[in-house]
Amino acid sequence: MKAHDFITLIVPAARASARKTGVPASFTVAEAALESWWGASRLASQGRNLFGVKADPSWHGEVLTLNTREFLHGTWVMVSARWRKYADWQACMADHAAFLHQNRR
């Protein structure tokens, strides 16, 4: 996906997030672009997960299982990980905003 197309897709959700969190939409777009390779990562394309958020026990939504590299006991290893899967970009951004809002208290 081209950078312009990616930005066009997620800006409305980033603006909604900014209204809730106070974090400028441009920051959220930049983070999403960096984390997801402009929406080209498998996690972004298959799970609409722009920020690399894993599915911990508190997550009750859909899950996508993909391999990832983790640094464990002083070495890099491949592990299977469960990631949050979203229905669309808006759901991903809303979850990200909720996380930011919760941790600002």
C-alpha cells in the first residue's frame, strides 16, 4: 500500500483517537505506519492490527496467531504468538485510544 493511501485510510480513526486521548492524529498515524510497515505487515493486513498488540488474557475478541521473534534468555527465538484481531481500522484505533486513555490516569 502506498503511504498516501495508508494515511487516507486511517486518518479518520486517528482523528477520533486524538479527540479521546489528546495525542495528535499525526503521532498516531506515524506510529501505525512504523509498526505496520504502512499497513503491509501480515498482522496489519490479516488482523487489522496496526500497533502490534498481543492478545493477553484480558482480550475477549478475535485472535490471529502468527510467528514472531522474541528475545528470550539472551537469544532471539521464533515463537508463536496470539495477536488481537480487529474488524477494521476504526476498531484498532479505538482499542489503541482506550489503552492510551487508561494509562494516562
